[in-house]
Amino acid sequence: MDLLDRNKILYNIANLDFDKNTQTIDLISKVLRTIKDMPSGYDGCWIPCSERMPEEPYGCLVTIEDEEPMTGQMFETILPYFVGWDGERWNDAEGEQCPFEVIAWMPLPEQYKAESEDV
């Protein structure tokens, strides 16, 4: 999967020498809106839950906020197991509500595929 660098794409579009007619401006505006609306996770960025939630139910990597039981100190960490957003709440692999406060998320990367060896 090729990762898209939104900033590079936006920079290149902004520096295009194009005919400034209505159709071209409309097309560039649509492209810019599409790029802006792309899930940030595709470029490796965490998406704060306060900014937006996943549009469709799927598994994510999540950063949570939790409390250290012995000290009462709050800390942030990445959950090391599957968490899914169902459109209303975060759930674990068994479908139980996640007991932590999810503060940020990103889509899961593509699954690893070993290269086949020619024999």
C-alpha cells in the first residue's frame, strides 16, 4: 500500500500553474476537500476522538487514558489488543465495551504478507 503524504499533495496542487476557469477551480476544490476528509491514519497520524470518530465500524489502534491503581497517576498508552468502533462505543474482540477512555485512534495497517520464495 502506498502511503499518501497529504501535505505534499496539497503543496503540489497549490503550486500548479493552471488555467483559472470555473471548471478547473471546482475540480481543484473537490480534490482538496477529498484530501482533507481522508482519514488521517493513512498517513500515520493519530486522530483525536475529540476531532472525529471512525466513519464506519472497523478495528483500530487506540491510545487510551488510564489510571495507575497504586499511585492514582493518569497515563496514556496504546492498547496492545484489537479494539473496534461500532458507531456508538469502543469494543474489544469479544464485543465487550472497552473499559478505558479512548483518546485517539488510527486505522489498522495492512496485514503482513510474506514474500513467496521461488523454488
